[in-house]
Amino acid sequence: MTNVIPQFPNFKKIELADRSAIESFTQDFLPYSDYNFTSLWIWNVKNGMQFSQLDKNLIVKFTDYFTGEPFYSFLGHQISQKALGQLFDFIDGEGQKQTLRLVPEECIQGIRADQFTIKEDPNNFDYILSIPELMTYGGRSLRGKKNFVNRFHKLYRSTMNECDLGNPNVQMMIQELFSFWAKQKGFEPEKVDEFLPFQRLLESAKSFQLVTIGVFVDNQLIGFSISEVVGMSYALLHFEKADATSFIGIYPFLRQETARALAARGCRYLNLEQDAGLPGLREAKKGYRPCLILKKYTITPFRDQIP
């Protein structure tokens, strides 16, 4: 049975059974990471995410990935000024800040600049990589990555396996490496922002079509990636962790192997998601020379001009 999305201003909490209903909206858009159903599900750690529909637009009540504070966004090609006014009136009635966040670039066309302030939100731009380029690291701009892969091959005798994330033994190995990675960074694993979403993904792994790559040296897992084929020749990278302190070049090697596995499934583009405004993460993602940026925006109203 397909779950039905309620009409605004009614909302429902997200459930696994809502996948097809939500994807009936998202399938017409480029795969913005925040609207990917798997991402919605695993980051819903406080069970506060809800959704509704308003004039053929998907309305989502998100919770901030770091603070847990609620905010709203929408996905739709033709939201009217009247519908935006209704949405902002609703938000105002809840006593929340008058800002829509994570609004995809495709959704802002036609919104009147004399009634709403629309601003780019670079901290939440999605980085898109070319999978064919990842497979070869060709060209001057990616030469450094290729050199790291060559060093990795010279230094280590590794094997790459596609792993079944539903397998308890695989989950145990991946959890151990996640914990090791966190401690290398100076954090307790349970306090890392990704910890609970990571656990939710493992718990519900059999509900999603995931591509899990593991890199092993001497039968020890030293790196893994968890991706998802999302259509339109795109894949989305959910998690990627490795022991980069002990194994030089592991991340460029792991990403190249991930690209090969995804290419075999017909993918040409890999969404690395956003950098959340973290300078180190931004530099690392830009270092792979994105071929495309999926931009997102914030929208705030000029309250006295809303129809």
C-alpha cells in the first residue's frame, strides 16, 4: 500500500513506507542530497522530520543536522506567491524564524524578488564529481590524486570487495573502523554528528539499495564507502571512512574503486553532499574538482508585501 502525502497544513512523520510517495516528487529533480529518501530517513534521529504537499509542492519540516532545531523547505517547480505566503504564515504561527532553507536552485525560478529575499547558501551546496574522471584521475588538476593512488599500490597489497551491508559481520567491521576513525580525529564515536545517522543506516540497510565498498590489507578493513544509485546517472555518497593515518593514499584509492563500482551500474556522477561550512571538508571536496555544483538557497519574506 502506498502512503499518501497529506495536504498542507497537515503533516505526517516520515516512515520507511513513505519512500515511493516522496520519490514521486523528487524524481523530477536533480538528486539534491537533502531530499534523498535514504538521507531523510537516516538523519531523522530525533523523529521530527515531517512532510506535506501544497499545490503540487513537497513541503518538508527538517531538523537541523547539527543543532536539531526545526526548519522548513520545499521542492517544486511552480510554487505560487500565494502558496509561499501560506507557508510563511504557518511558520510564523509556529513561532519559528521566517526562513526557508535548503531550497534547490530549480525551485526558485519565478519567485518575485520584490516580495522575497533569496540568498545562496554555499554551506549547503552539493558537490558533484565526474565518475569517469574519478576512474582515471586524468588531467593536471587530479594528478595529485593519481600520485597518491600510485603510492598506495606500491606500499600496500590490498584487495577491494563489494560488501553486503545487511551482513552482521560486515556491519561489525564497519562499525569498528568508524569508531577507530573517530578516535583518530580526537572524538568519542558516540559524540560524532554522523554517529546516529550511521547507526540508523546500518539498522535499516536491507531497506535500501546500497553499494558498499571495502578495502582490505592483510584481511583488515582499512576503508569503506556506502553509496546509493539514485537515478538520472547519479549516485549519492552517504558515508566514507578510512584509516588515512596508517595508509597513505587510501582515500583517493577508495574513491576510485567506488567510482568503478558505480560506473558498472550505469552511473556517471557522484554527489558528495555539502561541506556544512567546515573549511577542511570544503577544501577536501573542492580538491576533487567538481564538475557541477547543486546550489541551494534561503528564502525570507518582506512581510508587508506577501499577498
